[in-house]
Amino acid sequence: MNEIPEPTETGSAGTQQPGIETAVSAAQESPLDGLPIARAVEGLAATRSRSMGGEVAANLIAGSFSQLSYDLQETKQELRSTRQELERTREELSDYKTKAAVLEERVSTSFKGRHLRNLSITVGTFIIYLGIELYRNNIDKYPYILGGLGALLVLLGWFSKEGGPDK
């Protein structure tokens, strides 16, 4: 029962090569690489802990300094993202201010345009009336011209645009 049988098929062709003897390791970077003062304090705490008040005090100072340096980096990152958000919001505000100015201009021209359209409809109606009266009095040439001009003014008043291109 202690004997383990040999398998007939191992699933390999026997052409495997041994792996690399040396292990490859990735260099782990400290989050404080960009802060030379933090590295200096960590180095002093590791090599000359007695000059910093002993091993416990050196570790406490180095840890506190590392935490403060990390907090500084986090705050700088938050500041960068806040500035980007502020810039995006400024651009958005500028777009809305432009849109508000365009709409304000359209509203002011809308009132002016409305008066012109109403005047065009009124004058066109009056000219059509004159054309009809001239036709009743058997004047041949002018009634058709006045009727066409009056109809053109009425249509212009009805179908003219109120504002800008997106209206």
C-alpha cells in the first residue's frame, strides 16, 4: 500500500527547460521619493537614532515626518484636482454668460421686430383695401399692383422670423 504507481502518460514531452535561477524583483519605490527632507529624516533615524533622542524618539519623529509629508502630497493632489474643477467651472460659466447675453439680445430685438411685423401687416391690409377700392372704381392698372404689394407685406409680417438663427 505504500507504493505509488507510476503513471503511464505524464502529459509532458520531456522537453522542458529549467527556469531562471536568479529571482527578478521589482524595486519598490517609497511614496516620499520626491521629498528629500523626508528621506533625510528617515536616514538620520535609521543610522543615528541616538542623535535624535534614542531609538523610540527617532522612529516617532521619522514616522511623524513621513505622515506629514504624505499629507502634504495628498493636499497637493487635492489642490490640483480642485484647480482643474475650478477651471472647468469657469469655462462653463463663460459659456452660460455668452448664452445669456445672446438670449437677452434676442429678447430686446424681439420687441422691436414685433412692432415692425405688426406695422407691415397693418399697412399691407390697408394697401389691399386700396387695391380693392380701385378695382371697384374700374381702374385697370393699379389695383393688381397694390393688391400684390399689400399681400406681400401681409405675408412678410406673418412669416418673418422673430430672432436669431436657432429660433
